Amino acid sequence: QVRLVESGGGSVQLGGSLKLSCSVRGRIGGVRVMAWYRQSPEKQRELVADLPKDGSINYAESVKGRFTLSRDNAQTTMWLEMNSLKPEDTAVYFCHVQSFVNNYWGQGIQVTVSS
């Protein structure tokens, strides 16, 4: 059974940094996309950054230049380094992996940025 487990969330002040990790427990064959999403009470779940199979990383405009997505070669761990955090980055962050046959989601982890 596959599980995605996020860690590294927490509370920081404006301008602070956090690094989220997503650990893939179990084997996922045929990974198409690895991604981070986030959801706040006021908004629908939105894409933060994704890494398709071709290796081209895409970022939401709101996080470009501040967030960096990376993963290991084995596709078992993915990170989201978040710098210059703003209160509007406050949300629950979700790890997501899409394979050719299934979609997998983590349980989500809270990130809170105070001004």
C-alpha cells in the first residue's frame, strides 16, 4: 500500500523559511508527475509546483523565485523549500503523485506565516 507522508511544516514569521518533505512509502510505478498543492480555508486547493516526467519544474506565479521543488533520483522523496514566506502562504500543503494508473495524496501539513 502506498502512502505519502509530509513533514517539515510549522509556524514562522514573515520572511522566514521552511522546508517541506514528502516521503513516498511503498512503490509507485510509472510516475508521471510529482507535485505540491496547498489549500487555505478561503481558497480551493491550488497547485504550488509540479515536476512532470520530463523534468521541467513549474511554479505558481505567486511562489516563483521564493519556492524550490526538488526530488531524489529514486522518486522516493520530494522537497519544497520555501523562502521569504508571506502570510498569504498560510495553508495546508499536500504532496501529490500522479502515476499512469492512480493519484496519491498525502494527509497534508500545516504551514502558518504570521506578520
